[in-house]
Amino acid sequence: MSINWYPGHMFKATKEIKEILNKVQVIIEVVDARLPYSSENPVIGRLSADKPTIKLLNKSDLADPKVTQLWIDHFETQQQVKAIAVSREQPEQIRSLSNLIKQMVPARSVGNINAMIMGIPNVGKSTLINTLSGRLIAKTGNEPAVTKRQQRIILDNGVTLFDTPGILWPKVENQQSAYRLATSGAIKDTAMEYDDVGFFAAEYLLKYYPENLKQRYQLDTLPDSELEFLETIGRQRGALVSGGLVNLNKISKILLTEFRDATLGRISLERPAMIEQELIELHIRLEKEAEKKKAKKEARKKRISRR
């Protein structure tokens, strides 16, 4: 799956982040608790490599709590990283972040501390800011890329928070991550095909959350393949076209909607061990692609030298 979505304001936001980063003592990165790796932005990681970082696993009320704990443990093996699961259902926990920010830089416990909050689109960053500040500051919405410009917010306890627009990166190398981002709604629906993403989601859910599917769709047994599953629930929901065929696009949209609003239950789309294996496979693939590219370049040079 190829994602081609890198609006101009995201390029501008990345440039602005680099310009003010030297004024910031703490980085707050908001990720989606259902896909903590795939909703990380590698650009943010490179920019904040030497600064204390708080990882906020947001929307934790939608994620599998056991898997969320695996991710917290995973992140906290990294140097200068503190990971916390949060959600809008727990506003008091969010409001306590001001104190945690100060704890991350004990040498600066007296005086003002600048923190920067970052994250990809649609991870709930704006809702967190409004809860943290206790007033409506950031525009919220279920559509990606709502925040368009940088803001500075004064919080309690001498903390200044720099808010940035949600930024994606030009190319998602791990194609499994691309599908997870699409499944979660981090990418505008106009940038994907519902049935393509629906097949991915169905395959994953059949493997990792079969009981959730049985309960939601009142099935005693589950079909063996994602196509059969989508056709089964498509007929159940009346998602049909002429001739009695299942409208795969329509039933895929229904499945994705029910995942996103947790109608299917609390579900996580990835686990640390799964990502480790995918990264190994990605490294091998990228090495092979680089070798092919190099061989083509050398062959082209030889042809030119013979002329």
C-alpha cells in the first residue's frame, strides 16, 4: 500500500520544529496506543534524540490493555524515555503531566520549562492539549490534519508548551505500518481504498481477536479467510449489490468504523515482538533494493563507456 499524503503545511511544520528545538527541554510525543510503533514519526525521533521524552500512548481506552503494557515496558527500556497510557476518559492523569514534565528535567526544577508536544495526525493531540490547559485552545476533530499552525501555551507550574501541527513523513517504508495507519484513521479516507484496508484489518482480527468478531457478529465459528469473513458479515448487514453480491467496499467501511469506535472491543494492531520481526524483514528488503539499484547503475555506466 502506498501513502501519498504530505501536505505543504507539514513540510513547513517540520522546518519550524527544527528552528525552535534548541529552546525546548522536554519532548512529548503522542502516539496511538493501538499502534504505538506505526504512529511514531521517525522524523521526531531524529530531532529529539538527545532530549528527555515523554511517550503518551493516547486512546488507551480503545487499545488492548495487556498489549499497551508491553509497549510501555518496551519504550521505557530506552534512555531518557517515560511512557504513559492516557485517554480523554482520565482527565486527571492528563492534567498531572505538568509535574511529570518538571521531573524529567530536575536540574531545571526552578524556573520556566519549555516542552514541545508532537505527533502524527489524528492521534488526539489537540484533545490532550485542551484537557491539559483546562480550556479550549486547540481545534479538535476526527479528521486528520486539523491543527495547521504552531501555538505556544502557558501551563501551570511554570511550563510552556509548544504545540505543532501533526506531521507525517513522505514515505512509510514498512507497508504493514501503512495499513495500520489507514485502519486507525490516521490517514484521510480519500488516500486509501476501503476494501484494500478492510482485507488487511479482517486478516489481522481473525488471527488475533477471533472472539471479538464472534461476539460482535454473533458467529459460532469464523470463516477461514478474510474474503469469506467479509462476505459473511456483508450478507448479514445487507451490504449487497445487484445479483446478491457483497459490496466489499461498503462492508469494509463498516468493519473499519466499528474498529475505530471500539464497537469490536479494545484492540491493538501491533505488538513489540511483531515489529521487531517486521523491521528485520524490512532491513533485508531495503538492502536487496539497494543492491538492485546499484547493479542497474553500474550496468548503465558500462553501456555508456562502450559508446
